[in-house]
Amino acid sequence: MAEKKTNIVLTGFMGAGKTSVGKSLAREKSMGFIDTDDIIEKNSGISITEIFSRYGEVHFRTLESQAALEVSALKKHVIATGGGIVLSQENVDCLRLGGKMFYLKATPEVIWERVKHYQHRPLLQVQDPIGKIRALLSERESCYHRADCTIDTSHLTVEQVVAKIVEDLDGSGDFSLCEG
Ligand code: S3P
């Protein structure tokens, strides 16, 4: 018999709200919280920005896949993932094995509003960040739809997104927080 899924996996573009929603959801459900970017920084001992600038994106993606494997061994955790983790089908497969995956969607304009004051995302440190957001989103859209469920967060508060996820989980038969 297939094992019960006990994790909640949050995917979506940078600025989609994965970390804030994840922390709040974990509190509400009394689950652990973990973020794959934090694991990567902890394992490598340097920041994501330094990883990109010293070793490049390809190396970052290797570390990200290792982090995906590491967190997918956990139980009863809310897992917030980096915006590009879904680019690898293997990452998606291992994360979905023990968890239900939600795609937190947002429009490019909303994403820009949410990220524009932060400098820690190397992919957006370019001349035309909105253009870059649009291009990456359209390249990645099909990958994000590898998730089990999509929630458009563009006009929702963190609390409203949490409520939608809880509502979805309560009505879903393939997920249990009590067993597993
Ligand atoms: C990335 C998203 C970032 C981080 C890295 C690359 C991406 O995480 O993993 O800068 O490729 O979209 P957040 O989505 O948490 O900002």
C-alpha cells in the first residue's frame, strides 16, 4: 500500500509567498517548517547569492536537488521550496512522494511589488527585472503545473491562502496529518 502523504509542499515563483504562507500554515497545523533555500545555505555554508556568483546556476541546481531529496525524507512538515525547484521532474517526483504539492501562483506585477525591495535573489539582479520575471514565468509555467493544486495568491492575504490550503486538505482523501 502507498504511504500516506504527510508533508505540504509549497512551490511557485519568487515572491509568491511560499515562506510566509508556509510558516503560518505550519503554526496552524502544528507541523514543522523547512525551506529548501535554508537547507542549501546551511549545507554549503554560504549564501544563495554567493553560490550563484562563485559557482553558477548549474551548481546551485545540483545543491537544490540534494536539498529536495533531504527534505522529502521528512514527515509532517510544511516545505517551502525555491522558485526553480520544479524545473527538475525528479525534484517534483521525490517531493510529491510524501507530500501534497501546491503551486502558489501570482501575476508578474504582483511578484514585482513583493520582491522589488530585496536584493538576495540573483536571478532578478538585472536591468529589466519585470521582463525577466515575465520570461521566467512563461518558461516555467508548465513546470509549476506539475503540482497537485494551484492557488492564485495575487489578491489574497497570507491568512486567506493558508485557509484555502487547509480547506483543500480537509476535503482530500490522499492526505493525513494524523497517520503516516
Ligand atoms: C530561485 C528562487 C529562489 C532561490 C534562488 C533561485 C529561482 O528562492 O532558490 O534565488 O530560480 O526561482 P525563492 O523562490 O524562495 O525566492
